[in-house]
Amino acid sequence: MKIKLKPKSRSVGERISYQTGRLTRASMAFVVCGVVLALLWRGWFPDLRAPGADLRRVAMAALLTGLLAFKIAARVRTTERRRTARREALSDAELGLLLLTTVYLLLAFSGGVTSTLYPLVYAVVSFLVTFHRLVVGLPLATVAIGFEAVLCFGPAAPPEAAGLFAGHAAFVAVFALLNVVFLHAEVARQRREHRRLVDDEVAAMREEARDFRLISTALSPESRVRTRAEEQEKLSQGSIQTIHEQLYYNLDLLRGSLGLQTCALLWLDEAGERLKVKELCTESTHVVEGAIDAGGGALGAILKELRPFTLEAPRLSLLPYYAGPAEVGAFVGVPVVEGRSARGILVGDRAAARKFEPADVALVTSAAAQVVRVVQSERVFQALERSKHEHERFYSASAALNRALTLDEVYDAAIAGARGVCEFDFACIATYEARRGSHTIRRVVGEGADKLLGTSHKDPSSIASMVAKNKLALPAGGDWHERDVPVFSHPMRIKDYESLLVVPLIVKDEVIGTFTVAAMRVGAFPSDRRDMLGVIANQVAVSMQNARMYEALEEQATTDGLTGLVNHRTFQERFTTMLGRAERHELAVSLLLTDIDHFKKINDSYGHPTGDEVLRRVAAILKASARKIDIVARYGGEEFALVLEGTDRAGARQLAERIRQEVEQQSFPSAKGTFGATLSIGVASYPDDSRDKPEIIARADQALYSAKHGGRNRTVCFNDIDRAKLKVAAAK
């Protein structure tokens, strides 16, 4: 077992030192290049052809050239350690700069732009542009032109040098552009050719897999299950390799045993019209590599009569698997039969005129039967792997559905599970209300999803209605032939898909919804896929029922049964969350505590059912006045709490007054006549009144106390309270 050690963390000083070292190493080539350019401009490097050259400058120039050569060698050695594209480009740029600097140093020693070594510049520029990416090669060519300008226009440049600049710069540019145009175009062509060859090889391998029936039509590239395409391709590759190895061994053994010149397995294509050489052992160089007509010569007779044939000294025209001259003294051909269907022909021939005896024919017949067994064994292996994959998908879908607690989670897990079983272009889950006969689309993927989501449909002639009525999946074969019959209703027109399947979602013999899948291609839902979708639909139905029960229990645990508002416990939890969010984002939050004035007198005078109606009416007004982000809760008895996110004291006071006035305008019927009710409201705000949740609640309660003892039917904010009077009232 490998243990991955956590890398040791560096200190700040170590990190600064490391980054400084990287910067120094990366910029060394650029610094050297700049120094050499400056020295070239001043004409510091001596011309070794001129008599009386300064020996000290010659020695220093030689030392600098040696250092450049050493640096180039070091960069070449570190090329293999390059990892990222950015580091590789930087390293290539450094190496190119060093090469150019070295070349122009040599030119400076040998006479500058008039040196006999000058063609070396064109060779180096061609090399840099050819073997580097354009983002590196073209800037290096520009640097070469800069070197040219320094040599031609520097103070120490000879008079004739200035006139040479335009020609030299043009030649450098031409050499660079020609390499860009021709070489990079050739590289692109080679890459396209390589991709084409790879695609052809993969296509040939898939075709062989279909020839051997390793993959069925449902799993072919035109209609395979998307989620296991890569796995299926790998399985086919391994199976084809195994089949070819075993077939070659059998043919080689048969050829050695019977003294054959050629032993070949010719396999029929899917149409049954052409034969292809699938495996071959021969001494001849004239066996065809392409397809052979299956209807002519001795081969056509073998396929027609499905029995062995032997020929002595046959004409070569009867043996179409030869494309050139060959000496054939005897021929034997045996059909390769699977069940009652011909799959191919096993052929063999001898150069000598020695006929095939019955024992020889029996041996070839046994070899043909072994060919079928080899292919069948791999086919069984493939079937087992497919079955394993399907069971894994079933387990995964079932586990996801079992984990789903809410209806949204169930819908998502259902579509994901169905996609693991078959490929589709459109899917939707709809709930069904039997009493009204209506279908409501709860989740949809595919074309027109935004327009269809949440729509309701009531059409007794639709496919979904017939599925709900008969409790059977429709259409029966999974192919959509009757296009005039709508899926849900005529206004809902989904695309004309070729394959369609609507499966009922049944719990305890009651249809609670439908699961619809559709695909553009024909035959997308064969019988095995329909069975799998049916199993998933059963699990989806049970999970939907469980999710409904879970949501009902959660609602009972968090909601007040009389008013439909959240209960006190849920209010406390959500208030804590809201205050945490307000602290992070520096938002204001206001709490309103309300109390119905003289509520006990209402219950005593008009009865508790009437009192409950008052509670429900006040709760509805509070809920209608709040936003979705706010919290409206029954705080206890006749008290309610309203938490306003992002609202300061002034905004809370304004809303409280609007609520109070609306309640005051209500009239409540009773057996003793109509009556009215009023509210007292206390307000406390975060962070103005406090930052602590218990203290905010306490101060809102103090404000409510002040409102009730100040005459009721009013709104009081905490900062409006006369603290001295409040203390006296509390003491009494």
C-alpha cells in the first residue's frame, strides 16, 4: 500500500527564496541576451580577421561564448524535466535566445554582417520556427531582426552595413514565414491523417465486433447505451483480440496437421453478401485482403448447400480468395454454421495434387465447429458483463431512490436511474389525480422543458390517460406509430419522436403518476429495456409515496395545525439562521411580536370555534403581508411573530401599522352578531436594539407589553419605551 505523505510546508522566507531562484533562472537568458546586444551596439567584440586584435577582449569573448555554449547544453538537458505548457514555452524561448546570441557573437568575431558565416543565421531562424510553436518561433525571428539592426546601425558598424539591413531582414522574415506556411500546414495535415487512421481502426474493430455478434443491434454505435459506451468498446476490443488469437492457433494447427498451403477463415458480413478474410495462415502472397463475393464459385455452393466441398486440381477462378497466380492441387471448404445460419467458410488447399480424404474433411469440420465455439464463448462473456453492468445500474438507481427524501430528489434520481438503463432524448414525470383525471408534469428534461414544467393536462383520449386507466405501459412495442394520439393533451405537442414509452407509477394498485421517455431513433426501447424501465418505475412510485409521507410528517413537525404558520420551534431555528446571515452580510433584521387584544374575552363571549376563526384570519393577514424570505410564526396562544430580513426599524414600524389597520378593519361573524378585533405590536431591530437573539426577543416582548399597557391597538418600537415607567409597571 502506498502512503502519500503530506508535503512539508515552507516558511515565508523559504517561499520568497524559492520564487526568487525561479525568477533568476528564468531571466538569465534574457539578461545575457541584453548584455550581448549592448556590447554589439558599442562594437566591443573584436574582429579576429583584423591584425592586432585586443587579446584581452578576445579572451573575454571566448569565455562568454563558452558560457553560452554551457548554458545551451544545460537547457537541453533540462528539457525532459519540463511539465506545464507555460514552462515549456519559457524554456524554448530561453534556448532560442541563447542560440541566436551565440550565432551573432560568432558573426561579430568574423566580420559582422559581411561575414562568410552569415548564412548560419538563416539556418538557425529556420530551425527555431520549424521546431517550436508559433508563439515562441515568431518572436525569436523578430529578435533575430533586432540583432541585425544592432549590427547594421551601431556606432561601430561599417558604412556598407546600413544598406544590407533591409535585405537581411527580408530574408530572415521570408525564411520564418516559409517554414510557418509549409511546415505547420504539413504538421496539421499529418495530425488529421493520424486522427483519420485512428478513427478507421476503431470503426474496423467495431465492425468486427458486430460480425462476430459480440454486440447486439441495441448496443451498436448507432444505438448503444450512452452510459456504457466506453466499457462496451473496451470489452469488444479484448474479445476481438482473444478471438483472433484462438482462431489463428486453430488454423495454424490445422494447416500443419493437413499440410495445407493456405488455411483461411472467411466470414460473412451482416448483409450475407460478402465474405471477409478474418484469419489466415498461408505460404502464398496472393490471398486477397478485401471483400469477396459470397455468391460465386465453390464458396457460393458451400454457403448454399451448407455442406463440405472438396475439389481436385480446381481452376483458380473457383477460389476467389486468391488474387494472383497460385498452384492449387486440392481444395476443401466447410461451412461455419451457428444453429441454422451460415456465418462463414473455413477453407484449405494444398499445392500438391493430393486429394482430401474423409478423415481430413472431418478434421476441418471439427475445426469449423471450434470456430463457432470460440465466438460463442466470447459472446457469453460479453452477455455476462452486460448483465453485470445492468445489475450495477439497477443497484445504483435503487440506492439513489432509497436515499431520496423529498419529491424533487425522487424525480432527479428517477431520471438519472432511467438514463443508466437506456438512452433517451426526452423524459418527464407526471403526477396523476384520479378524481379529476388530470396529469401534472413535475419534472421534464429535453426539448421544451421550460414550457412543459408545471402544466396540467386533462384529456381522456391521451396516451397518459389510457396508461393510467389500464395500468399498462404504452405503446406496447415502444415505437410511436399513432402520432395523432397525444401523449398528454393536444395543446401539448412534444417533438415527433420515433420511440416512445409511457409507464404507469403504481402503488397498492393505484396509479399515482406516469413516467414518459422518448427517443429520436427507432427501436430505442426493446423488450429488455422496457422491463428495466418498468422495474425502475415501480421503485419510483414507492419512493414518491414515501417522499409524500416524509413531507407530510415534516410539515406536521414544523407547522402549526390551526393557522398553517411555522411553529415556535421552527421559528427559533430559522431566526437564528437569519441573524447569522445578517451578521455576515451586515443586514438589518426586525422582529414583530403581535398579540390579539382581549382574546380571552372573545373566546368567552363568542366561543372557541369563533376564536379559532379569528386566529386563522389574523394569520392569513400576516402571511399575505410578508415576503417569501420573511418568517411568519405562531409564537404561542394568540401571539404571532414576524421576522423581516433586510428591514430596519422604520420599515418594520410601517409594515406593523399596515397590518394593525387591516386587522382593525375586519369584521367577524358569530351567533351573537358581528364583532371586531385589534392587535398590539411590539418591534425590536438588529443591530440597533441588540445583536443577541434572546435579547432581541425580550426587547420586542417589552415593546409589546408597553403597547398593551399603553391602551392596546397600537405599535410600539423598543426605542420608544419610557424605561422608568416600564420598570414601575413590571414591578406592579
